[in-house]
Amino acid sequence: MKRNRKWSSRSLAPAFLHNIFYGLIRLLGRPGAYCLLFFVVCFYTLLPGVSKRPAEYIQRRFGAQSSLSRVRHTFLLYWNFGKMLVDRAVLRILGDFKAVGSDADKGCLQELYAKHKRLILLTGHVGCWQMGFSYLGFLNAPKAVVMLMEHGNVDKHSFKWKMSGGAGQDRKNKVEEVTVINPAAELGGTIEMLTALRKNSVLCINGDRTMGESRHNVRVDFLRGKIELPITPFKIAATTETPVAIVFSNRSKAGEGIFRVAEVLHVPADIGKGEVRGAEAFIPFAQKFSAELERYCQENPYQFYNFYNMWD
């Protein structure tokens, strides 16, 4: 069985450093954690093994660069990534994060869910995707997120928050639980995903990283090269006749993110039964997601958090 996996979800930082940040957040809030973060990011930027991780993305996004420019881009990538992690911890510990979006996007998601009674949100490891998910309080539906939970990962994620976008003070003070589906489970968590949708859930999936067998991936264009993307989200959408909303969020300032709908896809239930069969039938949908992801990188170059060579 061939595996296609070049990335890890495990944090580089040891548990004690995480705990120092959590303590600073409780004592001094977000500003105190940002101060320590600056020195940590400087260290990682100058650490040879870590500084090389985003090198391929930097070269493809910004072109040929001098050594000093590459260091600058690396610092800004890790600086924005670090601030996102601090904001995520602040949300988990203090419940403080504001996710906003346009009325048009809100109406789009409400209409899709009202019509189909289930919805897939396809996003990527960009911006503030976990906190952006907190924007969905206006959708009165159970919610599930697909996220790898690797053994030994000390990073704590935020899938419990005060709901935003609701009507009235009572709703804003409620805490919403989100089901986490681990794709490392048997059959890649597919059964759990199908079950969630059949229970009228809003299912959030990251579509920019592959894992598992290569036959479940396709090659598409991205930033002047070819990468592999998973087709599982589109296969599940076809099986359950669920619309796919490509969504992204970008961190606009400290403690605030902007959630937006980039595109809506409808995958035919009979896909793969015509002249084009198998995984190749899903290439147009994966390519559309890749195109929207590339557009996001053009608009938010320092909020792309795949720190490995996706093109290798």
C-alpha cells in the first residue's frame, strides 16, 4: 500500500514552551504572548532546519530572492503563523476572538444549508481557519471538523467557543461543541464523515494536504507547478449529494479574522460514470479549489501554512 505523506501536524515546540505561552495569556493577555513570540520566531527563522521548510513556497510565490529577502519572507511567514497560534490559544483560554464576514456570504451558507440540510466547507491551512470556523454560529446545525490528531502532538486546538453571529445576548454566551473526526482512523474517517452529513451536519475539511493512498489524490496546477490534492471531499459530496463551499479566513488584525466564501461547487452524483472515470473525474473540482487557494496566496502571501515542499 503506497502512502503519500510529507507533512506532520505535530508542533515543533515542546510542551513546556506551550505552557509558558498559556500562562502568559492568562496573566498578560494577548500582548504578553506576542512579546515572547517575537523572540521565538527569530530563533526559528535562524534555525537552519526550520528555516528551510517554507523555502519552496517562498521561491514560487515571490520568485528569485537574495539571502536577506528570503530571511525576511521566512520571518514574516512564521511571525504570522505564530500570531495565529497565539490567537487560537487566546480563544481557547479566554474566549476572545472576533470572526466577521459579509451578509452575502452569510446568506449564501444559510441558503445552501436550508436547501440541502447538510453542507461541506472545504478550506486549507491558511489564515485563521480554526477561529474562522467560530463564525458559523448563525448556522443552527451540528458541526464537525476533519483534523489529524497525531500521537505525541502537544498543541491544543480550539473547537469550543462562544458563538458569534447569533441573535441576542443569550445565544452569544452559549458554547458550541464541534465533533472532531480523525482521518487517521480506519478508512480515513470516511464513515464518520458520511455519518455526520447524514445527521445534517456542517462538515469542515482541509483540502490542501494529502494522506493515505495515492489513488485517492490527483495532480493539479498550483503556483507554477504541480501538487497532489485529495479527492475524498468531492467523492463524499457526490455520494451524499452535498454542496461544497470553498471557504477561507484571513487574520485581519489581533484577535480578528475575516471569513469569506470563495466558490460553491456541486459535484454530480453520477460523476465517474461517463467517459472520464476514477480519480481523474474529480480533477476539475480539485483544480478549482487549487485556483482559489492560489488566489488566496496572492492576496495573503504570509498566511499560507504548509511548511513543506508540496511540489516535490
